[in-house]
Amino acid sequence: MALLHCELDSKSVRMPTSVMAILPHDVISTSQSPKVLYLLHGCSHNYSVWSRYTSLERYCLPYNLAVIMPEVNRSFYTDMAYGPEYFTYITEELPGLCESMFHISISSEDRYIAGISMGGYGCLKAALSHPECYAGCAAISAVTNIHTKVKSTPDSAPKKQDFRAIFGENLLISDQDDLYTLALQAKVSGKPLPDFHLFCGIEDHFYQENLEFYDFLKKQEFSISFDGWTGTHDWDFWDQAIFKVITQFFN
């Protein structure tokens, strides 16, 4: 496998932005373009953490798999009220750039998305907003109720300022940022829906809201699974989870 660090000039972000890519060595020489997993980081992390704190590259080896890890800072994968259009970048601009540069598959049947915590919210938002673009979505320790997350953050916390930059001074969450609303819209859209997988540690502070979101998607008759085991909101759990994600998606 090759591990590449790239700087892309993004129109949506309006500046150069970083991307890490894991690519099979024979990506150009083989006739079959590799499948791709877009892998999203959390709020306290950046694009490099998956390659630093997990055995991700080793897990990809058997599958001729490309992994794209973009940088979105603390944006919660939104087109920010006061900042760059990170959601547009992730869902519309980045795939085209990567497909042309890295010769990965352009088929939605070969495109998957996953993420942890804030990135779990981001991957669910992407897959529910553009369900026809992904074959599968795996959210790990995800923020699934953005209203609760914003309201429960103390006004004195620096993260509250992040949320004002993201959602505006009045902290109004639009339908385009609410996962429950997006799920209902996706269900009636008539578009093909990806498979959804939720993973969360039993001791994780997001465990209950992940169960509630799983129950909601199940009642809406999504293709959805939930997997929880002993663990909390940390890299020990996330390393185990990303191994399960890759084996479930690509075996």
C-alpha cells in the first residue's frame, strides 16, 4: 500500500486543504479500479489521526482498497454560517478530485463512507443527503442528535463558539443538518439507499443516542445494523471498529 499526503486547492474551502490517501500500489496497472472508503475524523482530531492511531493500512491490505481521509477542522461537516463550505467539499468536490487523481472507481456501488464522533455525524449526513452516492455508511461513536449536542454544550465552552460559527449566532439547526429529518427525506426520495452500520461502545456517552437513532432507522425500514461492545470514546474502541467496518464492507 502507498500512504500519500496531498494538499488540494479546494474551491469550496477556498484555500489549500490536506488529504491523506491509502492506495494500492497497483492502482494504475490493474484493469479494475479500487473501491474507496471516505473516512472522516472527529472534532478533536485532524485528517492524519486514522493513520496514526489505528492499524488502518494493514486492515486495507487484503482488499485492494483505497481510503481517502480529508481535513474539515471543527466544522461538523457543514457549509458553515461563518466559514468554508465543508459539506459541499466532502460530498461534491472531493470525490471528483480523488477519482481523477487516484484512478479509483467512479461507481457509487464502490463508494463507501465512515467516520468517528463528529465524523460519524458527517458520514450519516452525507449518506442520508446523497443516498444514491454511497453503497454503505458506517458511523462509529457518532453524534446522532445534533440538537442535543448543541444545547448541552455550556455557553462558556469554546465548542459553543464553534457551533455559532457553524450554525449562526442563534444556533438554529436546519433540516439539512438534522439526521432524523434527512432520514425521512431519504426514505421518500425514491433514491437507492446505502446499507447503514452503527458502532458504539457500551460505556460511550453517545451510546444511548446511537441506540435511539438505530431504532428510528429500523422503524423506517432502512437496511441498518448496530454493534456495541465494551468500550468508550477512544482509539482502542475505534481501532476495533474500523477493522469491523472494513471486513463487513469489503469481504
